[in-house]
Amino acid sequence: MPRCRANLSSMIFLVILQGAAVVLFCGWYVQLSPCGSAPGNGKVHVLLLSSWRSGSSFVGQVFSQHPSVFYLMEPAWHLWTKFPKPSAQTLRMAVRDLVRSVFQCDFSVMEPYLPERHNTSSLFMWSHSRALCSPPACSLTPRDKISNQSVCARTCDARGLGKVQEACGTYSHVVLKEVRFFELESLYPLLQDPSLDLRIIHLVRDPRAVMRSREESARAFVSDNAVVLEQRAIPQTDVQYQVMQEICRSHVRINERAVLKPPPFLKGRYKMVRYEDVAQSPLEEISAMYDFVGLEMTAQLEEWIYEVTHGKGKGSRKDAFKITSRNAADVSQAWRTTLSHRKVKRVQQVCGSAMSLLGYRTVNSEKEQKKLDVDLLVPREPYKFSWLPQKTEQHRRR
């Protein structure tokens, strides 16, 4: 009998020890792998990571109008505009912590950056969020209908942020659009946070098209330019090119970190998207983005996407942040006929590495620039882009 008791005690001890080991292993595994157990609340968190004038307002609406998505446009705008003469480098951790709280539907983090008596309308571009125009935030737009930003702005201004926080908690997906991250490393704590199921969509656009669009809305970017350039004194004629250089460098840093040697916790959580591919094949590209984050395309969204990408509009300065019906493919090529070749050459000089990495061919003359049947996009495979073929071609020339 004593021997049996000893064996039984040993077995119980081993079972407890094994259970403790499993718990420790699972905790470690969740930290490292997005394929582990899902976060407790079951939400998917999507960061639409882009830069100014890169088509991010449109892609943001692609998510905002989805009935399963709570969307917010650039919450870090509040932080960047709150401090006197800030710099992107000094604010990056504060931006990350703000984004983390918003992903968790904790809007108390916004309080220090808002007026003492604030409403939903105190949030930057709040009416661009269909979720804030729908129940429980507002009774105007049923969840399964497309919202109208202008009507929402006149109708759905709730007092405080209580309704915003309540609405956020009722959706399966929280999507934030941000243009204020310039590297992936500051996002690592979010990717390793077991309470978040974070996916990153990295939206890029031809730097020449970005330059053309930025020139049309130059006044809107004066304060942001100063933050990007760390408040350095730069001749006015060089500011736009210096900003473009910083933006292009950030795209290279982000894409190389995610594709060449990604840390284990980033595996399966990063997708690069070129705006030009979305403009040429909107339904195909948007469906792929939905698949990446676990959303389903609906017939109503298909119809809306077709309408806003196949209109006759060309876009204008006053429509900079509005989603209007326009011919997306024509808009994506507009820089080729409106931007001087002198400026195109300068952009190609400061953004050459990014253009090679992201798949944009350079032009060597004004004639080549304006010949619209010359395709300047390097073909890529879905979900990844490789610049190895170009290196191979250079190697053969040697």
C-alpha cells in the first residue's frame, strides 16, 4: 500500500508539472505566433499603414463601409497637433500607445487631446467612419447600408465619446488608418500583445503620383512636413522633395523588415498593396485584402466599389479627403501628363531605391513619361513582391 501511495503521489505531481509546462509553453507560443490561440475578445485589429496622398482615404473607406468593421481615420492626428514643434521620432512611442488603446476600444486615451467639452465630432474626420453613423453610435445609417459622410456630419454628433466606445465594442474588426509610422519596430509590442490580433496592410503609391497630389494640397501639409523633417530649417523649394525622401525611405524600411527577415511574430501579418494595382483591378485587390483580414465581400460592397472606381470624375483639391465617383485608373496616371518632367526626375532621384523595391519603373524622357501605353508597373505576385528578377537582369548585363 505505501508503494501505491507513493506512485499515486508521483503521478499527481507529474500531471501538475506537465500542466504547468503546457501553460508556460502556450504563453510563449502566443507571444511568438499569430497562428496560436486567438485573443480573448475574438476581435481582429487591422492597421492600414500608409503615407499622405497615397489613396489611403479610399482604401480606408473600403473597410469603413463594411458592416463588420469599426473604422477610425488617423487618431494620431490629435497627438501630432497637440504639442508645439514636435518631431516624428520623439512622438512615435506615444502614437503607438494611443493606437493600442483605440484598438482595445479604450477612448479615454483621446481625452487629453480633445477640448474639455467634446463630442464625437471632436475626433478627426469622424464622419468618415460608417460605424459612427450607425447604431449604437447613431440611428442614421443601418449597419448593412453605405453611409453618406455629409449627412452623417449634420446628424450624428453625440455628446462625449461614450457612444464611440460602445460602438467599437460591437464589431468583429477594428480598422485604423495611420500615416504617422515610419518603421515597423515601434509596432513590435502590439504584434506581440496577446490581447491583439493585429494585421498590417502597407499601402504604397508611385512617389511621382504622390508628389503631384501633395502639390495640389500643399497648404494642408505644412505642419506635418515640419514634424516629418524633425523641425529642421530647409529651403522652401526643397521641402517637398525632402519629405518625399523621408516617406520613400520609410516604405523601404517597412517593406524590407517585413519581407526579407521578418521576426516570427510578424509571419502572416503583413501585406503590401500598391494603389495602382487597386485602381486597375479594384474588386480583385480589395477581395484579397478582405481575405487577408478575415472579411467577406458583399454584393452591396461590390456595387459600391465599382461605382466609385468607374466614374467620370478626375478628383480635385477640394475633394482631397472625399470619396467621390471617379475613374481610378485615370487618376492613378494623372501625374504623367500634369507633373513637369523636371520634377519627375527629381522625385526619381530622391526615391529611386523605393521605386525599385516597390515595383515602379522610371522614365528617362518627357516623351516616355507622357506615353500612357508604356506600363510603369513591374508585375508582382499576390501577397508578396520580390525585386530579385531585376537584380538577376543587372547581373546578366555584367
